[in-house]
Amino acid sequence: MTEFEQLASLLFPDVTETVEDLEARFPVRNLKEGARVTRFAPSPTGFLHIGGLFSALISKLNAATTGGVFLLRIEDTDKKREITDGVSEIIKGLNAFGIDIDEGVVGFEKEIGAYGPYTQSHRAAIYHTVAKRLVEQGLAYPCFYTEEELTAIREAQETEGTPIKGIFGKWAKYRDASFETQKALLAEGKPYTLRLRSPGSEDRRISFDDLIKGKIEMPENVQDVVLLKADGIPTYHFAHAVDDHFMRTTHVIRGDEWISSVPLHIQLFKVCGFRVPKYAHISPVMKEENGGKRKLSKRKDPEAAVTYYAEQGYPKESVLEYLLTLANSNFEDWRRANPDAPQSAFPFNLKKMSVSGALFDLTKLTDVSKNVISRFSAEKVLADTLAWAGDYDAQLAALLGADEAFAKAIFSIDRGTAKPRKDIGKWNEVRDYVAYFYEALYENDLSALPENLSKADCAEILKAYLAAYDPTDDKDGWFSRIKALCEPLGYTPNVKEYKKNPAAFKGHVGDVSTVIRVAITGRRNTPDLYSILQILGEDAVRARLSAAMQTLEG
Ligand code: GLU
């Protein structure tokens, strides 16, 4: 046995498997050519950032569109960041947006798939097996620095102005410690971390092709980074290499805060004898502020949390549609050409992602959402609103739920036509949208009556209409009747005629119908008035017309 091998046995007396065993236990996946294995690897903080959802979506799309596998791994090596059941919150967040997990963690302490465990805290034996192999090969070593010594090194490097900070070169005292020294320190029970014996050199550079950012060149890693902490728990870097190798990830898609670590990661894959995966680094989701751009912040921006979208009542389809417009600049053109195609039909391409960071804009999201909702069926609008209101607006839920056919009729107005209305951007706007259909929400507000007419003029129109109103009219008959009101009252049914000679009339048919519209709904701008009258029914229509007339006359 070499001294390295003896050291490895001393450090890892409990390791029973070999790296070859792991290779056999987690074989290269039998997938069709070009299939990508991607993963989302959050820490269980219980908080799903919209940027996290964005990167999970990109990973999912890459797997789904290539016939690959999308897995969820929980990175819980940093216990400080963990909260109780933070995993469920993240899974709930992904599920709420239909980002289904093919493999990995699917619930609290629940996993599916043959490449697990998928929770890092359950993978200690796997990390130790690989670490042991590295020690045997002289590629990793125990480092006995105390916290105080490490602080002193950091301070000395600050003072010297060393460009690279960390343990390397003359600072790596235990890198070449003799086996005798190592044995003695271990016998004393001195705590140690396991460090990489970095093969990097300060005058070499590495380059790699990032699938989003293109070719990137950086200095090689020279630091003897920690692989296992003193408690045997791996660092993120080491766990990344081991996990993504044995889970057979082909494409590592993650936030670009990790770009600076890529030289280390590539080195770790190589040192371990693993094939380096492809990398794609996503720029953070940005927000415009005071003319500048900054990252969406968990602390400052409520819209950074995915729960915000559920609370506001943005349908998941809208959020996904918007994220796709951020993901690929050609998505909107594709959508215009394929208005009814499912999102999954979009030929997503990593190469078309923004390099500088997509700007997240709630107004744009709401616009996108108005389009998406305008294509929903009335049944879906009702069902989704009821589901949302059940959690966030009990009164609305009760009103809509009391007579679903009535509610469905409201949502059916102009729906399914070539030009559906785009009034609703999120479910918390439905209350206002339906308000005048429900006495409990309706406000008899006449302030929107046309300014060019007096109260007496308006009252006169309402009186005449009340007398003429026939609830059995069809739409054409109804409008003819309104036109017929015009001339006797001094209005013209012909807008062009009015424009030619405005002094000859009190107004035109548009003014007449606006007066009726405002008396019935309290608004100047509504969907088709004929449909509104039909839904409200004769009694409500007559009552509102009379009430408005009285107010105007009073
Ligand atoms: N746990 C890391 C994070 O939350 C994952 C990074 C990666 O995807 O490799 O940022």
C-alpha cells in the first residue's frame, strides 16, 4: 500500500464502496441521442425566487424538448440556510407553475428515480467514496489549519495584496506534510478539512463554451479548496461535481453567479476522472429602477417571490408565457404566428437567451396575461377565479359561486370571438370587472355621464328608453330601438351627420347609449351593453334605469 492509500484508509475507515461500484450503480443513462439531463438544485430555504423558477423552467424545457430528464436535487449542505420543510414550499412553487419533476425530490422526504438519494445530506457515503479515491491518488489531503490560522492567512494576504486569496503555494502548509506528520496530527484528534491538491498553475488559462454566454476564458484554479468540511459535509463545489456526475447530468443550467467557479468545477470533474458537463449560465432577472437596472431582490421586491403571483391571481399560464418571452427573444413572434399552440410546442433554444439579463416588468406581464386570459374559455375563467377567490376573496367566491351559470354568462361576453376583450390581467381584477352585475358590489355612480349633456337631458333619455325598452329584443332590434329614440329627443342616429353639423343636435346615438350604459353599469367603458342587459334581466335593468332617473331629477 502506498502512503496515500494508507492515509485514505485512516481518513475513511467506514467507506465500503469504490468509485467503480458507484459507476456501476449509477450507469450512464440509456437515452436517445441528444437527450439532455438537466436539474434544478435549490437549497431548502422555503423561498422560491422568480429567478429560480425561471432557471427551473429553462432546465425543464431543455429536458422536455429533447426527450431527456429533469431532476430536482436538494442542496442542504449549508444547514444555516435551511428552514423546516423548506423543500415542500419549493416543490409547491414548481408544481403551481406546472414544472413537473421527472426524477428526484418530489415531496417531504419523498424521492423518485434510480440516481438518488437526491438530497445531499443523504449522500455522505457517496462523497466520502470519491474523496477517499482522491486521497489514494494523492489528489486531496487533510488540512489542519485552525480558524485562527486561516484568519491570519487571510489578513496576511490582504496586507501583501496577493491577487488570489486562499490556500495555495506557500500558504498551503499541509499540502506537502509528510505521512508521519499527518498520522501524528490525526492521532492527536486534530480537526481537519479535506482539501484538493490543485493541479492548477497561475500561468495557465482555461476556456469553455458556455451555451448562453459563448466562449469564456479564465485563469486556471490554483487554490486547494475545501472538498469536505471538518464535519465531513462536502462543500457546494465538490458536491456539484460528484452529484452531477453520478446523476448523469448532461447540462448544468444555473445562475451566472457561478461563472467564476467554473474553472474550479472543470478542474474538479477532471481530477475526479469525470466527464465535464456542458454549462449554461443564466443572467439574473433584472428590474428597472430610476433609469438603471438591478437584480430583483428578495428583500426589496415582493414580486421576487413566486408566491406573489398566486396571491395576485396571475394564472400560471400567463407567468410561464411571460417567462418564455424573457427566455427567448423570438417567442413573441412565434406566439403571433401560432396563437393557439401550447407553450410546449415552442422550439426553445438556449442560444437565444439574453446575455445581459432579462428585464422583468409587471406591466408587461399583466399585458401578456390579458392576452392569455382572453383566450381562456368562460368555464376556465370562472373555475380559476373561484379557486383564487377561495383563498383570497371570500365575498367574490360566494357571489360567483351562488349562481355559476350567471357568472359564466358574464365571462362569456365577447369571448370566443375573433377579437376577445382583454379586460382581465389577473384574478384580483375580476371583482372590479364583474362588480355591476352584483348588487352587493355595484355602485350607482353617475359621474361618467357625458359632459356635453345636462342632468335633465340624461333623465329625459332614460325616461324615453325605459318606456321603449323591450327585454325580448334581439341585438339588432335593441339597437334600432335606441336609434329610434334619437330624433324625437334632438339627437342624431348618425355620427357622421353629427360631425358635419354638431350645432344642429344635442348629441348623437353614442351619447344616448352612453347615458344608458352609465345608468346601468356606472361606467362609460364596458363590454357589449346588449349582453349586459340580457344577463342582468328585465327587473334589474328597469330598477337601475329608474334609480338613475330619480337621482338625476332629484
Ligand atoms: N444550490 C445552488 C444554488 O442554490 C445550486 C447551484 C447549481 O445549480 O449548481 O444556487
